[in-house]
Amino acid sequence: MIRTNKGGSQLILQGVDLMKMIKWLDEHLEEYLLIALSTFTVVVIFGQVFMRYVLSSSLTWSEEIARYAFIWMIYIGVSYGVKKGKHLGVDAFSELFQEKGKIILAIIANVSFLVFSAVVIYFGFDIVLRITRESAALQLPMGWVYAAPVAGMILTMLRLLQKTLHQIKALRMLNDNKSREEII
């Protein structure tokens, strides 16, 4: 059941504050997905090593599932890198500009990355819909594996939009402060 609180400003979903849940997802989604996938991969690979060298037996599916988890980690990691601003970049050109120019260049870079993400999503989704094979060991539909770039780039687009909106606000504040200084 969805209802609003007394002030009408927040949605409550069966006793859960929807805004708190959205805020938590915004702050921690990629982190927890990456931790879960990393832990899963380590446990599976450790199990494979243990089975092979201690029990002289082997798991037929461990390498395959670890590879697929790693692929998902890569694309979720792209979004996490955008969120934290940790992607590598060359800032030699942007250092030639003042603060306003740096913000404008960052917005241009984000829009370019948004376009790239949209292209990857478009063509990746097409591939996901067309793929009919199954994986060798697990018989997992390969569409799940090919969905990793699509899901990762959707998350990346959301993070880029957040970052771009924040930069636009910073640019407006910078312009407002400059116009106030001119008045004084």
C-alpha cells in the first residue's frame, strides 16, 4: 500500500519510507552489487582451487560463472567510477581555463559519455534480444551475459545525468555570484 505521510511530502510503502530507500539505493547500489559479485567470484574460484588441488576433482561450471560475474562487475564498475569521479582523465587542456571553463568542459565530456552510453545501450539491447544461445557448462541463456553492458550503461547514464545536473547548478551559482559582484 502506498500512501503519503501527514505532511504529504513523503511516500510510505508498507511502513518503508520510499524516499529513504531511494536515497540508500542512490548512495550504495553499485557498492553493494560490486561487493556481492566480488565475494561470489572469490568464493567460486576458491572452491574450484580447493576441489582441484585438495580433492582432485573439478567443478565444470566455476570458471564460466566467475567470468560472467566478472563481466557484470566491469560494467557496474563503470557506473561506480562515474559516481565517485574516479575514471582516468587527462586534465592538461582543462587546466588552461578558469573554474567556469572547467565546468563547461566537464559538462561537454559528460554529454559525450552520455551519447556513447546511449549507443551502447541501443545496440546492446538489440544484441540481447537476438541472442538465443546458452552457455556451455551452466546452460544459462547468454542474453543474461550480454545484458551486462546494457545494465551497466543504464546505471552509468543515470550517474552521468546526476553529475551533469550538479555541474549545471554549480555553473549557475558561479554565474549568479559573478553577476552579484558586478552589481556591488
